[in-house]
Amino acid sequence: MKPLTIFEFDTLVEAKAGVVGPAVPQRVFAWLDMQALRNDSSGWLKPTQRNGARAVQVTRYVGVIRAPCGFHIEVLPKTGRNTSRDEARALLLRMLKCLAGFRHIKTADADLASERMPLLEVFIQQFLLAVGALVKRGLRSDYVARQDNLFALRGRLVIAKQVSQNLTRRDRFFTEHDEFSQNRAENRLIHTALRQVLSLCRSQENQRAARELGFVFADVPLSIDVGLDIQRIRLDRGMRYYSPALDWAKLILKGLSPISGVGKQDAPSLLFPMNEVFEAYVEKHLPRQLRADFVLKGQASSQHLVAHDAQRWFRMKPDLLVKQKHTTRLILDAKWKLLDAAKKNGREKYQLSQADFYQLYAYGHHYLDGAGDIVLIYPKTDAFTAPLPVFEFPKSSGMRLWVLPFCLDRQRLEIPPCLEAEAIFA
């Protein structure tokens, strides 16, 4: 089945005669509808209506939704009215490289063709490339304890089992011995993931590569307990080259993306909250704009909102802090939302959120003692190309809030001259 490609916040309905817009088969819609109504769906889907009919709407999550029947829905980030699918897919892959656990995604010029592949096939391709690179360097073996009933004594005799099984057979020895084998947790997990991607991928090239790599692991048994084997991972000295393949294997086997679709059926969905992806993207590239004596720190958590009964409650965690030695000079929070600079009236307010302003106001009082610059960062689009005029707090002396665009292509924050004068940015 050919995957359906949509953008975040698109609405899906059941495919029927006369239906216009994104639609899915009846059994897929029934599953999506059930997921939207579940209390533990983590908000990646919500029930709604379209033209009076039941519908489901994807929210600010992107990636791959996989229904139990195998139907794939590809959800891409939207950065404007005329965003093309290829551009959105390529952008998402670049941004995912900055997210923890996905830094192994390759997006070099030679891989541009892969950016036109469905996302699930891209993820599988990246896993297969990682396994291929591992195989070139060689599978690692380890000494594994093994018990067996042998004709010759090897290792240590297991007295209890020798008595129970070989009391009348003096030609046998029940022993425990060490065997140098490729049967170790890391290899079992990768082999099991290779088997699983064969049932997921539709690309003939990916299927061929998965089968060829599977032959290399032919002597490695499949993992019986994936969770236990993940705990047993031990990357010894010289085994760091296993990391990319294992990261992908864990993702494939356990759905270790930021969110996984759930249900009684085995239907993992690899979905990523765009707020986290955008924050990681900004955190990766913003340090290049800072002067040498400033550092960017992510997810600070040293301050609390209130004190109560000798305890500190409600930890305050701004996305990013710019520090100069031990002094906080700037607070930044990245928000994945499309602003419109033309909507300046009091009702629409550029599409800004009042809750975001309250949040930054509290951060400024606790981390900057109520005096300094606080920044909200949004993606740069055709409707939001330049910093907005500064926002003043009438009853706060010296604290200003800036709303700045971050260019996703140039990977740069657009800085107004008055912030450059602070000598923070190069």
C-alpha cells in the first residue's frame, strides 16, 4: 500500500465517495479514531469533525504513523502555505540529526534521493547503512558460558546435573565451559531488528539489503527478551562503532522515539514532537553566533517558582540560557509555531500565546532578577521574516521580551541591532 503523506494539523476522514482531502481506508480510520479517544494517546491525535463527519486531526507531531494493517501515514512539518513534500521531508531529516538518538542520520548530497523516499523507508535505510558499516568492521565475539552434555570433559563439571542425567552413562560429562561466540546481546538485537524491518519495508532495495545483512548474522540467535538484552548492552573498548546500529535497533524494536503509537495490535508509530525537534535544532546551531566568552546551556533547572515549608516547588526549566562565566545574560525559549507579522491587531496578536509570555516573564524574574532580555524564538517563514518590535513590561524595570525568527535553511537566529549591542552575538 502506498503511504499517505500529510502535514501537521491536517485532518483525516474515512475514504468514501465524494470525500475531498486526505482520507484513509475504513479500518485505518477506525483505528485512528480509537487512538484519538484513548487517554494515553499523548495528544498526537485528537477527534474533530470535517463537513459534519467524524474526523481525526494530527497535532504538532511529525514522522510515521503505522496502522496495524500496515498502512503508513507520513506526517511532515509545515513551514508555510506552499511547503512542498520534498522540502518538508528534507528539512525534517536535517532537524532530526540534532535530536538525541538520531544524530546518525545521513543527509549528504549523495543521499538526496533518500529525502524523496517515504520516511519509514528512510529510517529503515539509515538502519541498514549503519549495520552495513558495522559489518565492514566486523562482528564482535565474546566468551559465553554454556552448559552441555559432552563426550569429553571440557571446563567445569556440573555435579548436580552429572548425577541426575549421567548416573548410568559414564561416557558423558555434563559441563559448563566458556565458548567464544558472536552470540552476545548487541548482535542479537541487531539481528532481530533486521528480521523486523523485512516485514516493515516496501522498498526492494531495502529488502535486498536486509536479507544480505541477515546472512552475516545467520549464526547469531534472535533475541528472546529484547528489554533484557537492551539492559545487557556493553560497548567494550573499541566497540563504539556499534552505537549507530544499536540506536536504530532499539528504535525499531522498542519504539524508543519520543512517542510511540500504542494499542493491542503491534503497530509502532515513529512520531516526534516538533517543539522538541525545533528546540534541539536551535540548541545545535545557535552557539555559532555567540561570542567566544559566552556559552549556551540547555534545559537549565536551578530555579523554582515558589518555596513552601522549607521545600522548593515547581522547577523552572527554560529551553536555553546564554551565560558569561557564572552570570546569566539571556534567556531563550524555542516554540514551534507559525507566526504572522501582518496580524498585528489586538485580537490576533501575531498568533502569539499569552501563556508563553507569562512563562518567559516568570523565567526573567527568577533567572535575571527581573532585569534583562528574554527571547521567544519561532521558525522563520514568509509571514514572519524579521524580529517583532520589542515588548515592554510596564511595571518591570529593565526587562524586555523579544520575538525573533530562526532561519531553518541558514540555521541562524535573526538578531535585532539592539541585541547585537549587548556584545553577546558575533
